[in-house]
Amino acid sequence: MRYHIILIILILSVQQAAGQSLAELERQLDSLLGRRARSEVTFSLGYGNNPAYGSKSTDPFRPLTMKPFLSPGISYNHKSGLFASVYGYYLFNASYDPWFETDLNIGYDYTKSRRLMTGISYTRYFYRDSSDVPPTPIRNELFAYFIYRKWWLEPGISLDLGWGKLRQRSDPQAERTVSGSDFNVIADLRHTFIYMDLLKNDDALLIMPVFSFTAGTANYYSNLKSFQYVSRSKLIQNRGKGKRGRGQPIQELEEIVSDNTGFQPRALDVSMRVSYMLGKFAVSPSYTLFRLLQGEDSVLTGYFTASVSLTL
């Protein structure tokens, strides 16, 4: 019997951040059950919310709001551990092109050891120029994770580096380019509960609570895996009101999306990730409760994501 799941996590500024962690859930299950390695293709559809401009007007007083999106994706996982995937993002209630983002991912996961699970991935982000989503210079991401799973509570650490350039015209005669980067470290503790053959003899339920601490820089708004907090926080939305708008000079853009605080503690969060698998199908909801450690928005905030997948 096979209990397989490949999940996508939808977020915002890490839409993929949570996504990466849920993907670890699948790889951990494969290793725990001692499954025979095989190459597979997975089709998935995710749901989440993303910060977007609240109106189509180009004045600088447009507020940011949270708009729902769907994210179809396809991934290929080779039995050696190499993988590649592509995800698209469709924004509901969009004022411009609803297909606001496409992500291309390549990477490698090592899951053969019962003591250590590790992996590395590279993501290239493509944004539509006419999208509703705030612009960012961060277009590339390198992400690596390490999980020690010999203990009941499994400690893990992730390293997240993003970089890129943003070109923007404030008028037909002026074009400016901003180069930027962000680096974050995520430390977490987790435990995976696995319940098999619950309703049928080919189903499984996985429950993974995770407690995480994130430290690093937050120079730019982005979709880095370590940034699921920032884009969902009221702080970013409030700061965007009355300042950020399409067509603003690049100086204003830097002031809005950059904290310029250097490397420091950024957030604490606790997540509950659940996956129910029935044969080749999987349904995977997740809820995260977080608190920012810097800035005005230090209250507890939560968000929900979900995905369904089919593995062939």
C-alpha cells in the first residue's frame, strides 16, 4: 500500500514557506514507512490568501487587502531525491491580470537516513508587471533545511536566502533599478503523529504540530519561505496605506517595503499541519498562529491554507 502526499503551501510572502514544511511531512512519511524509492508526478491545487492592492487606481493612497487565490501546480520527484516543480497563482477579485505569479523550483531531498533528513532547493519567482501584488526586488531564493529525527521531538533548522533586482519607471523618461537581498534562519521543533487504516485499508492520517522561531532581515516584501508572517501582518498593511502605489518613485517603494533593521529576531509561530491520504489522493489543511517580535503589530495573528493533490 502506498501512503504518499506532495503538498503545496500557499501563502503569501512564503506562500512557500509553509509549503516547504508540509512537503517535509511527505518525505518523512516515506522514510518512516521504508517505502521503495520510485519516481512520481504529482498534480496539486492549493488555496490561500495574498496581500494585494485594494483598488485599481494608481494614486498613492491605495490600501493593501488580503485576497484569496488558487495555486495549481505540477511536480516531478525522481527516486534519487531530485525534484522539479512549477506553480501558478490565480488571484480572485483581481483588478489586473489574475495570474499574478509563476514559480519554478528545482532541488534535492535526502531522506534515506533515519537520523537526518535534509534538502536544498532553488526557486525563481516570475511576477506579472500588471499584477495587483506589491512589487519586490526578490526574484530568486535558495532554501536549505536540516531535521534531526532520532528523538521524539525533532529539532530542525532552515536557511533562507533571497536576492534579485527590481526595475521600475516613475515616468517615461526615468527608470530606476533596486538590488536587494534578505537572509533568514528558522529553528523549529516538531513531531509527526501517523494513524493508518482509519476508514479504509489504504488511508492514513498525519498530524504534525510545529513550533518555530524566525530570525533574520526583512528588507523587502517578498514570497520567501521564511516570510509568511510579514505579508500577513497588519503592520505591513497599515504602513502601505497612504504611501505605496503603482507608479510611485522607487524611493517611496524602498521606504515602504524595507525595515532596514538588520539581522534580528522576527517571529514566533505554532502550526498544526494535517494530511489525510486515501490511495493516490491527499487533502492537506494547515493553520498557523504567529506573533511578530518587532514593530507595532505584536498581537497574535493566524491564517489558514489548504491543498489537494493526486500522485501518479
